[in-house]
Amino acid sequence: MSESVVIVGGGVIGLSCAHYLRDMGYAVTVIDRNTIGGGCSHANCGYIAPSHVLPLTEPGMVGMAIRSMFKRDSPFKVKPRLSLSLMRFMLGFARRCNHRDMLAGGRALQPLLEASMASYKELVQYPQIQCEWNPNGMLYVFGSNRALDHFGQIDALITREFGTAAAPIDASGLTQMEPALRDGLAGGYFYDCDATLRADRLNSSWRAWLEERGVTFIERCQMSELIREGDRLRAIHTSSGELAADQFVFAIGARSADIAAQLRCRIPVQPGKGYSITMDRPDPCPTHSMLFPESRVGVTPYQGAYRLGSMMEFVGFDESIAPHRISLLRLGVEPYLKAPHMPHEHEQWFGFRPMTPDTLPIIGPVPRCPNGYLATGHNMIGLTLAPVTGRLIAEMISGSQTVVDPTPYSVDRF
Ligand SMILES: Cc1cc2nc3c(=O)[nH]c(=O)nc-3n(C[C@H](O)[C@H](O)[C@H](O)COP(=O)(O)OP(=O)(O)OC[C@H]3O[C@@H](n4cnc5c(N)ncnc54)[C@H](O)[C@@H]3O)c2cc1C
């Protein structure tokens, strides 16, 4: 009989773990406290972005974060509250906002980004995966020369240190390349290494395919407690009863800190809330996915839909959607696009990103627990890093050679 694995958490990370574990012949069950693919993996911006090699811990981020706390319209927000874990998170983040740590973070991230993109290219060849895969790159667009020049320095750094080069686009080239843009913008940078997909379609088609391949999914099934036998995990208590297995993978995203005490390790994951709105396609509709770093809003065109997404709020698990925050998404694209948005919305959405203080994911064994694994902390690039995460987890559980060295992603670093 094949070894059994229970995966707790049915976001894109849990789905990917299920895929690669099933490939290796494991009997896989995925449980989720809500619906499969209904958490942070649902309506994100859909960027598969090897260009995002620099971690968020840039020099100057702390000043930016402090200034933005006093601006009502800032895409960044921290709700002041007495929380030791949030304070430790913020201090850990601030400590790493320097050139040396930023480059070290990028070096740790790059092999993951490259391996994940390679795995996506294989995955999307399967007809069962229906996700509007669009390998046409990503355009960064700037309205002011100051912001364009500043990004030019970042691009030069990324090219020098990581070999990920973008094509600079001047003002006239910009509207030729992307007719949906307004005239008079300063310029842009085009990363042809990037792609986009529609996350909700990826999740639903992946789930259906995995079900066909024998993976069991249990929704509305919340894990509450771990049951140990010595160091090993024997089973988990859930709202649907006890589930025993040979191996356990915890892919519960922003909720990961909830199980830290039970796993007897530090998991400093904080929820970083972001929003998106999906609407009818405007006319003209962008042909490229674009980022507008000055307003920090991104747009993604889909077949029959169009999405705006952004924001980073440290407000705990506040599940409200303030109209004021949603309107910032619309305002954020107005300076750039001829037809920036449409009145008819398909969906207003928020998701809690699983943020770590060094902005690297946590992928690997639970310390001193031979059959428990963590796959979490993917910050702003969990969709991008899903395939490589699933592969790494399957390789670690089966004791195979890993596609990249997993040492930098160990939870032991905290
Ligand atoms: C606005 C926005 C835009 C984004 N854009 C991009 C992008 O363009 N590209 C990119 O790469 N990333 C993007 N991201 C980030 C990306 O969405 C996340 O990193 C990724 O979805 C995390 O996946 P996950 O599977 O870890 O978490 P989730 O999708 O949140 O899945 C975790 C699951 O665990 C379940 N769970 C939690 N606790 C329990 C429990 N006790 N028992 C059972 N189940 C439990 C939850 O219900 C949930 O379904 C974006 C995020 C946001 C908010």
C-alpha cells in the first residue's frame, strides 16, 4: 500500500504539493477549513514573475513605511495595536532593509524563481490545466522621469547581480507597444521573462485533474490539533474527525503562526492584506499585464475580464472591504490608462498574504518532527513559487535529490 500524506491547506501551495506527491505515488488527502483555492490564492494579480527577484527588504523601505502610515491614501498600512508578534515581525523586517541583506535575499530567491518558471512551462502543457497562461512578459510603467530614473538604477542592479535584464522603453515606444496607455508618460521597462495566468482557473482545473488522479479533497474541514506519538505525528484532529497519515504537510498560508506552538517552532508569519477588483474589459483594454510602481497598482487583462490589484495592510485578519481602499485601486490606474476601469464589477476581493520578516518562504521539515513539513510564507509571490514548492516538498518527503538547495527556506532560520 502506498504511503499516505495529509496536506492541510488547499491554496495554490497545497494543490502543488498534492500534484508532485501524487506524481511520486503517494496517497494524498487535502483538507481546507473553507474551500479549495478560496483563500489568498483566489483572485490575486496572476503574475508569474521571475523579475521579482529583489525581496521587499529594500534600503529605504522603513522610511517609506513610516511615512505611509500617516497618509490616508497609502497602499501600505499598519493598524497600530498591541501585538508582540507584529512588533517582532516589523523589527525583523526593518533589520533586513539594507543592501547586503537585500542581495542575500535575492540570491536565495533566484533559484526558486527560475525552477518554478521551468515547472510552470511544463505544467501548462497539460490540457487539464486551464488557466489563461500568457507568457507575454510584464511591463513596468512610469509617469514621472524621477520614478523612471530611480527604477533604472534598480533594473541595473538586478541585471548586474542576477542577470535578469529588462528592455527599457521610451515614451513614444510605450504607446506603440501598449496602445491602452495614455500619451505623455515617462517610459517603462519590459520584462519578457514574466508571464501571467488566472489563479482561480488554475486552482479549479488543477483540483479537478488531481481528483481524477485519485487525490481526495475535504472542504470545510478545519485542523485544530496535532496528535503525536513520540516525535512523530500520528494524526490530526479536524472539525470532521481524526485524520491519520504517514506524512503531514502544513500549507495554511497566513494562518501558519496558529500552529507554531503545537509544532514547537517559531513561524513568524503575519497576514499582509491585499485587494483586487475584477471587472469587464475596458476599451481599449491593455494587451499586457502592467505594474505602475508609483501607485503600486497592477493590471491584468483576461479573456472576458480585467483585474486591478494592490495594497499591503498589516491589520490582522480584518475581513472587511472598505470602499475607500477599493477606490484607491481605481484611482491608482487613472493617470496611466486611456480607459482605466469599468463600472461593472465581477468581484471585489481581499486576500491575506503569508508574510515573513525576511520575505523568503518557509519550505521544509518541521524541526525535530520526522514526518511534518511546512510549505508557507510565500509573501507576494506564492502563485509564482507554487510549482517549485510542491516539487521541493515531494522531493524532501521521498528523500530524492532536490531541484534546488532548500537550506535558505528552512524554518530553523528564525
Ligand atoms: C492582492 C494580491 C495580489 C497578489 N498577486 C500575486 C501575483 O501576481 N503573483 C504571485 O505570485 N502572488 C501574488 N499574490 C500572493 C499569493 O496570492 C500568495 O502568496 C499565495 O496565494 C499563498 O498561497 P497559500 O496556498 O500559501 O495560501 P492560501 O491560498 O491562503 O491557502 C491557505 C489555505 O489554508 C487554509 N487553512 C488555514 N488554516 C487552516 C486550518 N487550520 N485547517 C484547514 N485549512 C486551513 C485556508 O482556508 C486557505 O484556503 C497576491 C496576493 C494578493 C493578496
